[in-house]
Amino acid sequence: MIDASYPLSPMQQGMLFHSLVAQELGVYVQQHLSTLHEALNVDAFVCAWERVVARHGILRTAFRWEGLNEPLQYVYHHVPLPLQVFDWRGVSAEQQHAKVEAYLQEDRRRGFTLTEAPLMRLTLIRLAASEYLCLWTYHHSLLDGRSRVVVLQELFAVYTAFCADQEWPLPPPRPYQDYIAWLQQQNWRAAEQFWRQGLQGFSSPTLLVVGSPHRQGPKDESGNAEQTLQLSPALRAALQALAMQHHLTLNTFVQAAWTLLLCRYSGEEDVIFGVTRACRRSISADPDELVGLFINTLPFRSRVSPERELIPWLKELRDAQLAIRLYEHTPLMKIQAWSDVPAGTSLFDSILVFEHAPVFAGLRGQGGDGETRAFELREHTSYPLTLAAYGEPELLLKIEYDRGRFDAPTITRMLTHLQTALESMAAHPDQCVADVSLLSPSERQQLLERWNQTAADYPRNTCIHHLFEAQVERTPQATAFQCGTAQVSYRELNERANQLAHYLRAHGVGPDVLMGICVERSLEMAVGLLGILKAGGAYVPLDPNYPQERLGFMLNDAQVSMLLTQQHLGGSP
């Protein structure tokens, strides 16, 4: 029996689309792992799950779209709780870990049939006498991070009550359908004006040159992976102090670091990335009790003016972030249509998620067994690159990435560059934006020192044109010079230089003769320099872009007797 049916939120529609397009990849399949170091009452635990599922219609929801003008979600009155129970106490800890990882991969590949409720399942694995692993797998279109915490908090509260042969009186929850009804009442005219103005002139997504859409790795390197970086308490404290002093937030600093990384990696000073918004406070006086998918992903445009002072630029980012708040419910598909980005092209390829604390932090501190419970979330979005930042208790950065686009060393460098940028902002808040460093000390040393250690042994009493001729003998067919489409071998370059040298000698060039050369950077410049040296003369370089007066002064001051130049520059000196 069906209790209700109603349309999808725009975010649900987007997730439904991506899940159907890339179903085999496990896109938007969320896996929440709870490690329970306790003598679990399995019957009470399962009953608690059944009670929570019965409370929230979104957990009994499936989707339909075939034969309909628009997709609808159907809330079923009752659904069975899919549950598998395993006992792996008979194998070693290493074998248990391997079996869990293999099971997680298989579980993700299973995905969900989106037309069948419930779009969630449970797996309970016993690892020791007083240790269980609970895997809760569900489709992201049902819940956002805060809703997941609400569900789990209710679960453990009900479980504790059941273990004590008590009931846990919970007030009826507000149905997710109310949010959909609220969305359908919105007028998007003001939002259209806001987003059109904010995205005006931006016509293509920000592409990271470090990633390649055609990167081919080993066959086992498919799907998503993640890396994390825990920043020091001292860095967080310094950033927090700056944030309070200048009315900023930790989120502002993270957004600034990500903006600079995208700018430096892409070579663009005008970038766009996605940001997620909780989108709860507009619809409820008690937003933390809502259960469903309320988040929205929106474009965040950031322009970098290298000469700007850092703090004023950070305040601009903060103001832009606040300005979005009034329009945070705008469907991304509408924003896409209002932008100048061609249809079918994503507005952005990376998203940034900032949370004040990890989503599982609220599951601890409930006393009793809750203090020993450990939680982990494994997720897979449709974006190639997702940066998640958690501000408390310490500043934690996590990057989830598509292994078909990025390799592990690249992501490691990204995290290091983000850390360096944050450290630079904390240490020098009075600097200009261009001076914020992304390079680690080792990278800076490599760039400025090791890569410039080009000294090599060579015959000290041999002229450079004689060294060049020796190279001609060794590799006559190798490319000696390339500029644009012009390319010549060592032999060809040597022959042309010899021809010029004979001509110059016939006109008096030899030892103690200074000859000016005024040519553009080209093949002719290389021929001219070698030809003068082969003739026995010395060259005086003259930049054709210098003013006429300066060129004339240099010719007279050096007492140049002859000048080699190009025909179209004949009047330069």
C-alpha cells in the first residue's frame, strides 16, 4: 500500500539522472559503517531499525518515471528491512579486513533498483565476542549528511530503550513531502536575475590541467578513491583568530585556498566550483530534526585579482557566500539554463563541502556504549573532484576523486598545496593575493635550486661554435632548433651558419670586429649568432623592441662597424 506520492526535489532529480546513466559505478551509493565494541543485542538492534524506518517515510520511498510526465516518489506504508548477518569470528584480523573490503566493493556494485523500496539495506557482521560491524547502505537521494545523523541518533536511542525493556516516545516527524510542497510554491524570478548577473560572461567550466579525461590507469584503478590530511591545531587556531578578527569564517579560508589552487592549476583568474548548502533553515524552526535530502549544490564564482590585498579579497569571498543564502534553493538545472555555458556542459567539475564538524561527530558523546563506537562514511558522487573540509575539532581536509581522471600522487600534491596556501594566509595576512604560496618548501627548493643546477663539465679552452660543430658530428640529423613551425637539424643549422660566416668574412668581419645583431627571436637569430662567431667576430645584441634613440646610442657607444638585421626591421636602428 502507498501512503503518498509527490514530485522529486531538483537535487533528487539530478541524482536519479546520474544514477541511471552510470549505474554500474555505484554513483550516489552511500555506505555508512558503524563499528560497535559492545555485546550487541541483535534482536533489539533490528527492531530499533524497523521502528526508525516506520517513522520516516523517506526511508520507505522508491521512484517511478516511466510513462509519467515527471518522475514521482512513492512512499510505501510498510517495507521489509533487507538484512544480512555474518559471523566472521573464525578468521584472523587481516582476513576479516580483506573480507570486509571485498564485501564493500560487491555491495557498492549491487547498487539499487530505484523503483523498489526500500532503497537501503543492512549488513551485520560479527567480528569478535563484543565487536560488530554494521553496514548501512542507502541511496543518497533519500538522505543528506545531517539527516543520516538524525536517523542514527534515533536508532541508538530506541535501541538503548529496547534493551532496557522501555519505549522511547518520539514525536511524529515532519514528512519530507512538506519540503517538496514548499519548493513548489517558490517564485524563481528574483533568483533568475541573481544567477544571470552572477554568471554573466562565464561560458566554460574550470578545467584542471593536472587531470586528464583520457587518463588510462591499471584495470583495477576504477571508481573513486579518497585521501585525507589532518592540519595542525596551531594552524587552525591561527586561522580561527584571523577569522574572528576580520569577521570571516574558516570556510572562507578554505574557499580561498581552493580558489587559488584552481586558478594556479588552470591558469585562469576567473573560476567556478560547486558548493553545497544545507538549505534547512528556510523551511523549519528546528532544521536539525528534518529527515530527507535538503542539500543543494550551487555554482560559486570567484575572481582572483593578484594585486588585491588578501584580507579585502577574503571579505569579498565571504560577501559572495552570504549573498547566495537568499537563493540557495534554486534548482541547479535552472541555473544552468540561465548561464552562458552551453547546454549539456557541466557548470563545474569540482565541488567543495564545508562542515563545522564531521557528520559522525554528533553520534558520539551519548554516554554508555556510544563512547566506544566508531563511524565511517564511504560515498561516491558524480563529480570528478570533491573537497570536503571539517572545521572541528581540528581542520581536516578530504579529497574524493575519480581515479580515471586523477592519480594518487596528484591528489597528495593538491592536499599539500592547500595546506601550504592556508599556512601562507595565516602567516602573512597582509600580503597580496599573488604572494600566497602553494609550493611546499621541498617543491620550492626543487623549482629554484635543483632544476637550475645545470652546471656541466666542458672544454674550457674551446669556443662555443667549435663545441656546436662537435655536436653536429655526433648527431647531424637531430633537431637543433625549433621555434613555432620552424625546425632544423644540427647539420642544416651548421650549413646555414657557415654560409653566413663566409659572407661576413668577405666583408671584413674577423677578430676584434664588433658586429651588431638586431633580429627577432627566430631561426635567423640562431644562424646570425653562430655565423658571427664562426667568422671570428664578436656580436653586440640589440633588441628590436628598444626605442630608436636607445638603439642608436648603443651602436655609437660600442662603435659597431657592421649590423646584421632582418629586412622588415631594416629601419629599426
